[in-house]
Amino acid sequence: MFRPHPLKALVQQQKMGMASGICSICSSHQYVIEAAIEKAVNEGTYILIEATANQVNQYGGYTRMFPKDFAEFVKNIAVKKGLAIDRLMLGGDHLGPLVWKDESESTSMEKAESLIIDYVKAGFSKIHIDTSMHLGSDDRSKKLETNTIAKRAARLYKAAEKAFDDVTDMEEFYYKPVYVIGSEVPVPGGTREDEVLQVTQIEDLEETLQCYREAFAQVCSGNALNDVIAVVVQPGVEFGEGSIHEYSKEAAKKLSTFIKAQDYIIFEGHSTDYQMMTHLSVMVEDGIAILKVGPAVTFALREGLFALENIEKELLS
């Protein structure tokens, strides 16, 4: 029997007025994952490690790992470092037609379904469904309708739920999947330098939630968004090759007020790399309770390796 998902407890804590949050480690590097797991062991906390659709997929991705391979890779590190396996949460990031967005809706969505099914069957329990991009058969001169985004997301949600129901070896599945949605999703890996950053408007967020609620209701029974724990918005946080958009509490004030009034959902912050610690704390206080980091941890690893090399040169010179 699967257990209640820890991220649902996080949502409940937020709704009780507690500034509870979690860092999502989006990296496939062994040293990064080892360091993150060691920290979780030392602090006695849960850990959330995610793989992205172009990084790990049913064709191998750029890591040459299938979802089951990545899950096994991380679990082996967890066992090695002494982390209780029920404290490990695996997430799938930007799961949808992203990798195949230049193909028609028919083929790209079929591949997206296969992708999300493989993630769920491999034991990933936090699923970010991302259908926010134009596909090859869409008119790119027009804004992609939120209804279209939501209907495509509902299709993938249905596939994920069926995949979980079909799993027979429940011992490997500690948690029933929870979902993250949204139509204003920052691109993976940071923004372009010429891109104008626009904080999500409340009207757009309300439309998004309504469209998803209606679309999900058509494919499931009961509370349509019962397992949706977070929505991705743009709170004014981003980074590029040579710039960082720092979090502004004032700029995100309306978003924060809105999400605190909701009784079932929180915000997930993408591209929170390189933010100051004080900003990260304030973001959690404002309801952005899942903070994703990827390039920044790889950058930190690189800095550490360079420092070790400099020490070596100094000692051996």
C-alpha cells in the first residue's frame, strides 16, 4: 500500500501558515546527488531529486538513461549514503512533448504519453506536466490557448494515473504520484538575455486553474485537482548567461496573496538558481514552496573542482 505523499504534508503546512519548503535538485551528476543526499542524511530530512524530459526519457535523453535507469542510479546512491529509501522522492520535470515539440500534435503527444508512463512505472512520484509549448501542427503566430494546454495536460495526467494503477509491485512505490501544472512555465536551463520577464498576472493564473480544473474533470472522477499540489508561475525570478533576476517580494505580492487564499495548492518556482539565501527564504514565506535548482549546483561543483585543482598545483609546485 502506498503512503501519503510528503509533498501533500508540505502543502498542508503552508496552509497552516508555516513557512515550509523544499529544494528540488535537478541534476544527474553523481557528485551533486551524493552531496545532496549526504546533507539530507545529516539533517534527517526528505530529499527531492528530479530528472528533466530531455535529460532522461524513453530514448535515453542526453544522459543515455531511461527513467528506470535514473531511478536505480539515485536509489543506489541513497543506499550507499545511508538514506532511508522512504525519504527519497523522485520527480519528473517538464514531462510532456517538449523534446518533440517540432513534430505534429499526434506524434509528439503519443511520445509524451510514453514518456510519462515510463516515469511513473519507474517510481517517480512528483510529476510536472508541461504542455505549454507550441507543437509542430500549431499556428506559432498565435498564442497557444490555455484550454489547449490544459486538455493536453489532462491527457497526460490520465496516462500517468493509469500507469500507476497498472503497477503490481507496490513495494517499489512508496508514494502515489502528485502533480505540478501551469501554462506560464519558464524554459529549462534559464532565459535568453533579450527576453522580457513578466510576472504572472492573477487573471491569467485564475484562467489557468479553471481550464485545468475543467479539463481534468473530463478524464477523472471526484475532485479533479485532488492530486495537483502546485502550479508553476513566473514570480519574477530567472537567470541567463550573464544576468540574474532577483526575487522581489513587492513584485510578487499579488501572487503571494492569491496562493495563500487557496486551500489545496502552492507555487513551484523554476529557475531559482543563483538567488540569495534571504530571497529563497522569503519566497518560501510567500508560498513558493518548491524551489528548483539545477545549473547552480553544477556551477558549485565546478567551482569546488577548480579549487581542488588550485590546491593541488600549490602543493605540487
